[in-house]
Amino acid sequence: MAAVGEVLAVADYGYEPVYAATAASVKAFGIDELDPTARLPDKFEIFGTDMQVLRVFMDAGDKIIAEPGAMIYMSEAVLAGCDSSDCCGRCMSCSPCCMATYEAETSGTYVGLTPVRPAKVVPVPLHGRRFLAKDRAFFASLGQVEINFDVDTNPLTCCCGGQGLVRQVLKGDGMAFIGAMGVITHKVLAPGETLLIDTNSLVSWEDTVEFDVKTTGGFCTCCCAGEGLFNTKLTGPGEVYPPQSWSLRFVVFRPSPRGISTSPPRPASWEDLRGITPQVYRGPA
């Protein structure tokens, strides 16, 4: 496995993933924390700590596809538009059917993008490969990247694997960018190597990886350990991106005669979010 600071060579756009310092106890399992901001090619820049910004420096004719609302600033010589190709595949994978496009009319232009939900930016160089991902993981791409969907026809993994019936598919030769929360980790599974992951903590995996589930343990473990009945089981070969957490769940704390209420949140209106009522991050769903 890669040592701290060791580079895993990838041809696409000269991107070379760099690993941050990882605890030895975690590294013993071959899991490395990915530092997406380090050693990116000159064409890309990622900055920020949690809710990150992706800046793409464009040459004439370059075209970026992104989710609507992802753009935060751009050069005047960048032409904004819309793209509704692959409408069915996008909709089925829970992405908008109509994507925003940004095409450079001259060289030396740039576009600043950010995921439309709180997330870090994770570069995924496809290099002709096919990746499966949690629905609506994709938020931007440069180059030839197709967004489609995959249907899990296995009733067990579909209902209990944490990814549902439809998974997002990213394939092509370009650079895709996905959004994910928490500490972004990365592991290359050897042939036959198995990794168990919490069902809510997997964001993307190469299609060469076998996707399955495994029971978390006995009756008491299933009921009291907080992991439910199943964990996700991944068997190599291939790359996986298991972040620390994927989704946000908010609890509205409200005064009550017995103190602070931590009951499950009800659907909130804008009135609920005004005033002094804080919204508290609860953690992974």
C-alpha cells in the first residue's frame, strides 16, 4: 500500500492522488486519507476545508458540465449554457436532467464551482474506467464523462446495501468531480481482498469491485450496536472511496419543560429556521 506522501500514478490530466498522514492503526488495513487539494495539475485547484471550491483554469474550447447552481464565479469570456443530453440516465441517478455548461471562448479563463450541498470536492480520474456511486454524487466534470444509472437487481443488496435500487454511473476518459462529506478515504482492493463498510458510508467504487452485504453479527449486535442488520461488503480488485460520512441529518433542538428535545426532526418550514432556533449537525444518516 502507498506510504504517506507516496503518489499513485494516473494518466488523466496528470492527476496524482496524494495521501495525507494517516494513523498507523488505520493504515495497517491499507486505508489512506485522500488529500484532494494536493498535487493537482495546473488546470485544477481545490481550496477550503469542508465546503470546498473547485477552480478550473480553462483553455479555448474547454467545456465543463456541472449541476445547476454549482457556479459561484467565472471569467467574462466563459459562455454559460445548458445541456439536456442523457436526460434519462441523469434523472434515474437522481441528478438534474438539465446540466449547466461553461465553455471557454478564449484561453486563460476560469470557473469556480462548489457542490450544491455541503461537501468536499473529490476528483475521480476515470481514464476509461466505470465507477458506481451513491445517487447524485456527481457535481461537475471536464472532458468526456457520461452520467448514467445502474439498477441493482439483487433484492438483498438493493434493500440492505445502503445504495438502493438505482446507483449512479460515471464513465469515460475525462475528470469527474464528486461531492462527499467527512474525511475522504481511499483504498485499492487487491483481487479477493474484502472490506466491510457501514451501509451509509460508501460514496463510490469501481465496477470491478463486487458489491455485497454481510450481517453485522448476532441478535444483540444487530439490535444494540448501532450498525443495523447488515454491513456493505466490497471484494476486490478495484478502487473504493469510503468517506467518514455521506449525508447530513439535522435535529431541531427545541425548549421543553424537561429540557432540550432531541426527538427526530419533523419537516421544517422556513419559519422553523428563523430566529434563535439552531440547526445541529447530527452526523451520518
